[in-house]
Amino acid sequence: MPKQSLASIAKGVRTAMKKHSPEILTGIGIAGMITTTVMAVKATPKALILLEEKKDELDTDRLEPKDIIKTAWPCYIPAAVVGSISVFCLIGASSTNLRRNAALATAYTLSESTLKEYQEKVVETIGEKKEQSIRDSVSKDKMVKNPVREVKLMSTIYSEEERTKIEWAIGSIVCGESKKLQKFMVLYGAAGTGMYSLRSSGSMHL
């Protein structure tokens, strides 16, 4: 196999491991905890034999705590090592996730701040009305390009007349006219059916 292919494979493996390191570390940690339990269980009979031999050596029926620890602890060294590694893996996975979440939060904050500054500059340059007109046009284009799912859902749940009421209410909020309205809507229908009707009442004050 060419060296270039080996290098590409190694690079791909490193990239995949880095990308999925939290999942890998978590899996190793869980597997290590299970292994630790099994090893500790298997080490117990050997430790009990050593304790009995120690009792015979000291000619006593009961060992002091320090003698028990000194005699039995070597049997549990492998389990303790595997358990420690497992804990470090789980801590590493958690730390990696925390760092990534912090980075995402920072990136989101920066993006939101940049977008806000951009919008303010656009309003300052072309005026608030033109900016609002562009935003409305973009929203309209999105609705035209992706109408199927929304229309089907709304048409399934509501009648045409009720859909008009909802869209009118949402439109008043989007256009900033809701503050001039004294109107309310009530959803009513049989519990658990997912089907509701609308009632609306009120007036508009200019």
C-alpha cells in the first residue's frame, strides 16, 4: 500500500477520533467500570485465601484492619488501576463536551451580536421602512419556496376560516400592529383530539 494512502488513512482516523472523542471516552469509561467490577469480584476469593493464610501465620482468628489491608490490597491493584483509568476517561469526556458547548455558546453570541450590528447598519444606511420591506420580502420568498408542510399541517388542524384568523393575528404581530388591537383568540375543542376551533372578539383602535 502506498505511503500516501497510509497517511490519508491515519489522518482520517485521527480526525474521526478527535471528532468523536467524547463518545469514545465515555464508551471506554463504561467498559472500564464493568471490567473493574468483574476484576474485583474475581480477586476476592484470592484475597480471602491470603487472609486465611495470614490468620494461620499470626495464629489468630481475627486480623487487625491494617493487617487486612496490607494482606488483601495487592489482589485489587489491577481493578483499582482499571477503575482509575475509567474515571479519567469519563471526566475527560465530560470536560470535552463542556469545552465544545462553551465554544458553541461563544460562537452563537458572536454571530448574534454581528447580525444585530449588521441589521443596525442596514437600517442606518437605507432606512427602517426599506429594511422592513426587504425583511418582509425575504420572509415571503421563504413561505413561497417551502409552503407544503405548513399549509398541509394548518389545513389538517384548522378550517380555512380559522386559518385566516390565525394568520391575521400572526400578521398583526409581525407588522407591529398588534399594539393597536384589542382582540383575543380562544382555542377550544374536545380534549385529547388535537383538533381545535377558534373564537375571536375585539376591535382595532387607530
